[in-house]
Amino acid sequence: MTLNRPGERAAMLWTFTVLLFCIWLSLGMTSIVMQSQPELWIETNYPKAPWENITLWCKSPSRISSKFLLLKDKTQMTWIRPSSKTFQVSFPIGALTKSNAGLYRCCYWKETGWSEPSKALELEAPGQLPKPIFWIQAETYPLTGCNVNILCHGWLQDLVFMLFKEGYAEPVDYQIPTGTVAIFSIANMTPESEGVYICRTHIQMLPTLWSEPSNPLKLIVAGLYPKPTLTAYPGPIMAPGESLNLRCQAPIYGMTFALIRLEDLKKSFYRKRPIKNEAYFFFRDLKIHDAGHYLCFYYDGSYRGSLLSDILKIWVTDTFPKTWLLAQPSPVVQMGQNVSLWCRGPADGVGLALYKKGEDKPLQLLDTTSIDDESFFLNNVTYSDAGIYSCHYLLSWKTSIRMTSHNTVELVVVDKPPKPSLSAWPSTMFKLGKAITLQHQVPHPVLEFSLEWEERATFQKFLVDGDFIISNAEGKGTETYSCSYRIESHPNIWSDRSEPLKLMGPAGFLTWNYVLNEAIRLSLIMQLVALLLVVLWIRWKCRRLRIREAWLLGTAQGVTMLFIVTALLCCDILPKPVISASPPIRGQKLQIRCKGWLAGMEFVLYKEGVQEPVQQLHAVGREAFFTIQRMEDKDEGNYSCRTHTEKRPFKWSEPSEPMELVIKEMYPKPFFKTWASPVVTPGARVTFNCSTPQQHMSFILYKDGSEIASSDRSWASPGASAAHFLIISVGTGDGGNYSCRYYDFAIWSEPSDPVELVVTEFYPKPTLLAHPGPVVLPGKNVTLRCQGAFQGMRFALLQEGTQVPLQFQSTSGNSADFLLHTVRAEDSGNYSCVYYETTMSNRGSHLSKPIMIWVTDAFPKPWLFAEPSSVVPMGQNVTLWCRGPVHGVGYILHKEREATSVQLWGSTSNDGAFPITNISGANIGRYSCCYHPDWTSPIKIQPSNTLELIVTGLLPKPSLLAHPGPIVAPGENMTFQCQGELPDSTFVLLKEGTQQPLEHQSPSGYRADFWMPAVRGDDSGIYSCVYYLDSAPFAASNHSDFLEIWVTDKPPKPSLSAWPSTMFKLGKDITLQCRGPLPGVEFVLEHDGEEAPQQFSEDGDFVINNVEGKGIGNYSCSYRLQAYPDIWSEPSDALELVGAAGPAAQECTVGNIVRSSLIVVVVVALGVVLAIEWKKWPRLRTRDSETDGRDQTIALEECNQEGEPATNTSSPSSVSQGTSVELPVPV
């Protein structure tokens, strides 16, 4: 925010103190008078020895209290519990010394805790009174003549208060009040009343003993000049991030202007001193906290101010404030009557428009001059006026705020009100001992409902809310019912009757439990008769047996009679229950627990000396909790409890053992909590915090009533005491009920409230359902049913964002119903539940799947979109998605001007898919969707946004151009021109990656200009356009050629690569390829070390040779648009070329090194072989000489064989038959 704040801000705030206080009171805001703040003063034995015996008195303002607390220097000093409740107590201080000097405050005990502290009293060294506190209290609007009260608090009784004004030697006023506060009134303030004031006090009998002067207070007079006007530009409703100018204009030049926001007067005070008679307060980047009520004024150099301007409310929001539409006198109107539609909205100074569903243009308009009436009138209504109406804001400025949902009013024009609907909950079949609620539903307000019995036409019942409870006593509920109603505007006209509804079920109070009990009773009587016959037979046998055997039979007879008596007692007397309670505390609530042995019993609490039962309850499971709301002395005594059956005749249990309740004096209970939620997963870290305002206390931690840890007192740190008990890694055995207490040497505190630590993930997770549904009207009830997998568990309901579970419930079954009574908007949120066992360390289940509860008068508006886009080529597939935040409901897809609709029931998901395959011209049109709950609910259902489904490929494609070009600097304006082939068309601008069209236009010619002001980086992308004829809407043309737009100060940098590689080879060149994202550009290549660019190219290919090694180095490239030769892109990333210099240079590559190494190895290996052979040469020469003669003999034989051919050619086998000769061959 760019504002010229004053340098002397603290002085300015003091200067305008009177003004700001008068503003608070004139607007009806809370006064600065703390009614709950106690009063603190001093009592001393002046004038003899005023500093030797000091007593501080603390007085509560309007109520008596049982405890008072004195604080010194923000730490606890002492607290007093008087013998009886009183409104003031004394704290003896004694002689004033350096050790007990300081700042003192006092508090008193209220029902909800300690009150706010009193004003600070500063006791300093002896010889001077405490400095008084000085403040003002304005009574009327800050005009000339405003009455101002100046209050001076002096801390002592019967002081003399003096009021001094700067520039005057004598006091301007003095007072001697009976209390500790003096009120100096300045009536009818004038400019002469301005100035700096201070207050001092002195003791009446010691006029020389003065207090320090109070802080100075400067008073000014406002309202001497005419009031200015405050206006907002462009308007009072803006989105976060947008700019706003607040203009304050006055009829006088040369003034200093001030702007204030009433929600934060001290921090939002801005001033400017312009040359002209107006000042602009500019908000460059609006934030949510800038919203509020603004006003301005102006003042001269002497701080004489003007009247305040009218209050201007500024909205800073993402969505428009919601408007409300009401029909008066009723939405059900008779033909020819008049009706007034009242539009209500929180935004001031904004026009309103009335719309009717199915019509694009508004029916009526209200501008800012006539907005005070805020009513749209429909005179002499007819059937054509019936329909659904809504009211919207009518803005005269441009903003990016989204339109929010608006409530609608359905206007019904009838000769007679329409008939209602009648339903039964939970069903139309009576169950044993249960009642049925008949619910009447009408979509508009009703004066009175009437319920009629068709079998008894003269019998009727009348109710306002329409819920009739029907019982089946003596079978009288099983009849046929119907209902009617009348409205307030026409109380003498009743509507038609609803459709009849038949209730069925068994009659009377006869239940299966009663039948079973009678059968058991008859069986016991038959058994007793049989036992009596056995006893008579035994006595008859005794006459014929001897004495010993008779004695044995007599014993058996006694045992049998004992069994009979026991059976009789067991038939009518139940086991006695167990009673228990925590230690009673005076003034606190006490719960008495009575635990029985059978489920479904009634519990009765008795007190000794009182004949009638104290309380009666129905059990939850096998136990009941009796509550004494406030424990007093009269509640002390001996208590016992009994149980009995639910149905008559009652069967009673024995009384429990008596329990004595005696109130003992104890410290208040400590504050006990966990730093995180008490419902944890295994392995989590849990910290218990037990704290108390008392000092130097020891703490004990209990689990299920047993002590498990303790913490000794700490004398080092003054102030409140606290202990932290840590469980590093929670296991399944760590669950249970935890509590804590603290104590000093002799006195114990009350036990803290228990914290139930539940360790989850041991049992399967439950299911959580809402009845009647997850969307509830404000003020109604909703029941959350948590269904578990096991019986006899304890259930807990949790809400997201709260650490402590909302409700606990113990049941004998496997489910629990949690009632949220009279829900409000803040009850909306995600709820989940968990169940756990109370006998095995609170081992719990997994958390249920969360369910979202909406408290509203209308379903949240769903959102309809198309995937991949709402502009689809002919023959392709598209899916219409309807999504909303409400779970467990279905969706309905509507197409404009078609009566049928496509339904999708998605009770387990939060979205609905409507696929359309092989799209054609029959699928084009406008679509919307809405929720379709499967329960009966009066909550309004809002339609989603309207989606236009456009099919392309039916007309010739258009052309798309961008001006000034495809590259635009941020903040500049840009225009797309879409040129079509046919007149009277609607043009649509599209952007790749967006599911909805950007803009529609219907020009008179062949071209549409789409203007985009102040483009940003987000506007970069690929654009195209289509068009369709107004006579055949949504049957569109082919896409234009795609046009890529860049919003940047510089075009994006290109990429640079080398082909075939970045290594020069002998006699080979390298081609550098520079590529950019835009067409129609010229590339330039730069080489490090060279000032001028090396090469230019239009295709981006640069050939580099390495003559004399000049091709080696780092290269980069850039480009410029041929249409904009002065705009160059950023250079590409550097690319390095390597290699040796000269055309005949030897290449030193890895391959050459390997080949050279192999040649060296081969040469060395040959040298080694030659050396070895050289060493063997003398031996071979000797063997050659020995075989020379043998060789000559062989040669002669071969010659002889050649001379005799006949002998050698006789047969082929002759050679094999001859003698074989082995010839030695030298190596």
C-alpha cells in the first residue's frame, strides 16, 4: 500500500483521541468501559504514618465472588477465599518498602474462571502518591458542542483531584469524590476548550503530599468545517491484488486529509496534504484485511477538523457478496395479485438486476440512486409470471471477481395453493413401542398445517412446523392420513390435500418381551408345582423308613425347599448394582455412576432420609450417570441406586451399597490436556500437560485411577506450576483414561477432567452416515450414525480442526447415534468417528472415512466442465464432468430446451461423468447439472454453470492474426483478429490447455477483434479460433491455424547443437544447428573472443571448419524477428568445439591410442620370438648334417622308381603293398 503516513504517528493518535472515541460511540460500537474489570485502591492510616500500614482493596463491579487474586509485576502473589461470598476483600501489604514496591493488579473468580485484571497500581518509594491514570470518554458525535468526560483514577479514597491545563498556573477544576475516580466534564466543547490537560491528586489532610502528574492528554475540536465526500475508483467491490483509489474531496484548499478504517482505528490512520482540495489514497495491491468501513476528514494547521464523511464500505473478496431475494407477501400468489421481490445484499452503492430463469436479459434494473428501495414490483401477475427468479449485482466497472451463487425464489401463481407432499419417518410400518413422524414438505413458507384422518373426518391436528408424531397406542395409529396447509397471505384459503398415506403395524402395548416374560413365568410355576409334588412324595416315604434314613430324607427335603425359595427370589429380585462417584467439590457438577448387570434396565437414585427417588434414568448399555448440577452442603449424604425392568410389572434389584458424599476443601482442579489429539495411532508421540495457577506444586499422573508418574515441585521458577508427562512411542497398551492432580504439603487438588487416550488401528474402521443427509438447514438437527463391527464398544465423534472429540457414547449394540442439535454455519466441516473398547486399554479402530456436513439453505453449487474441451471436432468423444463437494448424492445433467435428463447416481464419489461418444450435431447446445439427493429435503438445489458444447468441422476454417505480433512485452495491449468466411457469425477464441473458450463475439461483419489489455506471462500460449452461424449456433467451423504467442521482454533463447559431434576430425567440418521456437527469424552465431558475429543464417545452420585451429572454442547463437529487427532473443547456452590445429595434424583420439598400443605389443612379441629362435639355431645345424646322407639315399631310390614305370603302374594297390619308409623331417 503506497500511503504517506505521518512521521509523528504517536502524536497524531494522541491528538485525535477525542475524535476516535466519539466515532466509536456514534457508530454504536463497544465502549471502552470494562464492566467485568475489578477496582483496586489503597487504604492507609494517613495523615499520621501513610506508608507504615498499607492495605490494598479489590472490589468486583457487579457480583459477589468466592475468591480474589492479587498479582504483583504480572506474577501471582496471594489469593484469598473469604468465609462467605462478598464483592470486595482486602490484601494487607504492611509497610511500603523497596521489596514490595511495584505494579499491582487484582482479579476475582467468576463462574467461567478469573476475571480481567484491574488497572495497574504502581507503588513507589515512600514520600509520593501513585501517578493517576488519565483517559477520556466522549458522549456524542465529535461536533462543536460535543460533551467530553475526562476521568482520573487516583487509587486512594477521599483524594483531592486537580485538573490542570497547559498555559494556566491555577487548576481549571477540582473534585473530591467519595471513591477513587473523578469525572471532569467539559460541556459544549468550543475551540477555547482545546489544549493539553493533566491530572494530579493530593491527600485532603496533607496538602503537601502530591502525586506525580498523569500522562498529558491533548483535546481538539472537530466539526468546524463542512464534511468531505469519499468515493472509490473504480468501485467499492474489488478482488485481492487489484488496485483501488479512495478519493476524499473537500470544498476548501490547503487542508490536510486523513483516512481511517473503523475496524482498526489506531493502525489504519493515513494522512496526505495535497495542493488541491482533494486527496487520493492509493491501494496498489489490495489484501483481504484491507476490507472494511472507511471515512475521511480534513483539518487545518491548528488541528481544527471537519465533519466526518459518510461511511464507505469496501469489499475485498474473490467472489461477490451473496444476495438474498424474498417475495412479499408470499411466493404463492393468486392470479391478478401484486407481489414485491425484495433484493437484499451487504454491498452498498451497487446496482441490482432481477433475472428470471430461462431469460438471458434482466427483467428489471435498480441503479445506485434507487437502491434504497431494493424492491422489484410485479403487478397483476399471470401464469406467465410464474418461474424461478434471482437477483444479481449490476456493476459499472471492470473487475475479476467471480460471480457467487445466489438464492432463488420460485414464484407460484395459482388459484389455490398446490398440494403438499406427505412422508413417514423412519417408515410407514409401526415397530413395537416406537412412534412414526409424519413430515409435510412445501417449497415456500406456511402459516399452518392440518393433518386429517380419512377414517375419522372430524378429527384434525394443527401444527406450524409440519412434523406430526403418531403413536400406535391401542392400535389407533394404523390409519390413512392426508394433510393440507394455508399461507399467511391468504389465511382463509386451504390447499388441496396431499396424497393419502397408510400407516400399518401391530396394535397396543403387546411386545415380544412381555410374551417371553409370561412364558418364563408360566414355566417357573410348573416347575414349582412339580417340586411340591416331589416334597409330598418324600414325606410319605418317611413313614416307612428307619429313623436314620428319615433324617437323610428330611435333609434332602430342606435342601429342596431352600432351592424352591431361592428360585422364587431369583424370579423377582435382580442382582444389586454398584454405585460410585468422584470426590464431590463445592459448586461443581458431580456425576454419580450406577453400574448394573443387565442391559435395557431403568435406574433409580435414592438418598438416605428422602422417601421419593432423587432421579430416574434409562440406561445407556449397562450403566447410568446421575448428575448433580451444583454440589452444595444440602447435597451431602448417603446415596444408593436400584434397577428395575422396563415393562410392568417391574422386577427390582437389591439396593446398592450406600455411598457417602462429603464435600472437602480442596484446591481447584488443574488444567489437563494433550498437546495434540487424544485419538492417536500406534507409535505416535503424546504429551500430557497438567498446569495450575498455584505456585510450587507437585503433580501426579493417573491412568484408570492408578498412579503411574509424578513430578516434584519446582522452587526455581516463580509463577504458575506445570508438569509435562511424555509418552515417546504410544503402544496399544498405553490407551486408557488419564487424569492428574497436584498438591502441596497438606492439601490436594480436585482431580482434573479425564482425558480418554484412544490408540487406533486395532479394529476395522467403522462407517459414518448422516441422517437425513449431509446437507442441513441452519437451526435443524442432524444425526451422525457410526456403525462399528463389534458390540459393547464406546464411540467417539471427531471434527476436523478440533483436537478434542466432540461427543462420546457407550452403547450395547454395534452403532451409536450422535445428534448435532440446532446446527449453525460453524458446524460445517469434515466429521469422522472411531470406536474402542474400555476394558483393554482403549484399543480403538481405524478412523472412519470422513463425511462432509454442510449447514446451508442451499446445496453448494456444482461445477460443470468438459474434458478434453468444450470445443470438440466432429466424431470425437467428450466427457462432461459434474463435480461438487457434497458426497453421497447423485447428479442430473440437463440440456437446454429438452425435457429429458441424464442421471448418474454417485453415492460414493463426489463427481459425476456423462460421456458422449462419436459427437455429432445433435449433441451441440447448452448444458447444466445439479445435485439429485436420494433423501427428501427442503434445501434448495442450485444449478451449475452453463456449458456450451461446440462441435467443429462443419464450416470452412478462419484465419487468425495477432497485432502487433506474436511477441508482446508484459503490460502491453494485444488484439487477435479472427477472419471468417460467412457473415452474421459468432466467433470464439480458444487457447490450448483451457477447457472453456476464452471469449465470444458476434460482430456485424466477417471479422472479430479480441482485445487483451495489459497482457501477462500467463497469457503466453497457443491460440486458435472458430466461428459458427447465429442461425445454427454451436455448429462451428474448423480450427484456424494455431498461433503461438509469447509475452516477454525478450524472445525465448534458442538451442544450439553440433553435428555429427563436437570433436573435429581430420579434414571434416562441423555443422552447428541453432533452433528457435518462432518462425520468420534470422539467426546469428557468435564465437568467444570475436567482437563481431561470425555468421548469419535464416535456417539456423552454420558450417565450421578447423583450418589452423580457428574452429576450436565456445559458440552461442541468438535470433531476431524479421518483422522486429531491433528485438534480439537471449543467447543460447554455450557449446564448446574441441580438436587439433592444421589439416595434416595427427588426431589423438582414444581409437588411435589403442591402435598404436597394439602395434607396439605385436612388434615386441615378434622380437621375443626371433630371439628365442636365434638361441636354438646351433643345435638345428648339427641335426641337419647328420641327415644329409639319408636324404641322398632317398633321392636315389625315387629316381630309380621313376625309371621303371611298368612295375609301378600294375595296380593301384601296389603302393600300399610296398614297404613304408619313415622319413625324418627337420623342424
